[in-house]
Amino acid sequence: MVQYDSITDSYKQSRNIYDDVLTQDKWWSKLYIRLFWSGVNDNEIAEKVLSFIPDDFLGVYPKSCVNLQSSV
């Protein structure tokens, strides 16, 4: 239980810092985001991730499986 308590305590201590950075409510969190994340283009990252999805992806089955699924 010592390890569990240690992990729980660490989470409780870091939760507020993490939330502050995400919401950028505090001056230091805005500074952190600008210093370390300025120049990062979220749209480029999203386009790169989405480029891994095949063109024939329909959500669950590739086009080649749609006919098989409808005949079952």
C-alpha cells in the first residue's frame, strides 16, 4: 500500500499544476506554453496523424468488407 499511497499523493500534487497548464489560467502557465510550445502547429500534427488513416476507411470496416458484412 505504500507505493499506492505514494502514487496517489504524487497525482494529487501534480493535478493542479497540470490543470493550470491546460487551462492557462495562471500567468506562469501562459509563459510555459509560449516558451515551450510556441511554434508548434496543431493543425500540422493533426494532419500527420490523420494521414495514417487509409482512404477507404469507413469507420469500422474497409470498403472490401462492407459487402461481406451486408450479406451476413
